[in-house]
Amino acid sequence: MGNIRSVFMAIVGLAAVAFVTVFAASVGLALIAMLAVLTFARMVAVRLNQATVPVKTRDAQKRENMRVWDDGRGKIIDL
């Protein structure tokens, strides 16, 4: 009877070790996959960030039409 109990406990112990090993491996693979996706997203974001888009705001248009000169009595700003 004692021999059967020790064989049963050995089987349960090996099953527990196998379960923990499979669980740890799956968590590790999930972390590796997540890091790979984040790395790829960062590479794409850096490439998109380097592309500059020319934008002309209303404030920039006002500055182009604004003239400033000094007539000797003070500055004149023509908007």
C-alpha cells in the first residue's frame, strides 16, 4: 500500500512540474510576442514621426503679410 501511494505521489508531482513548466513557457512566449509587437510599433512610429508635413496656420499667414519698419520716430507695424 505504501508503494502504491509513493508511485501515485510521484505521478502527481511530475504532473505538477509539467504543468508549471508549460505555464511558464506560455507566459514567456506571450511576453516575447508582446515585446515584438511593441518594438515593431515603435519602429513604425519613428518612421512616421520623421516625415514632416508642411502646415500653414493663420498666424503664419498674418506674419507674412505683416510689415514692420522704423521711420525714425518709432516703429510702424502694418498688419
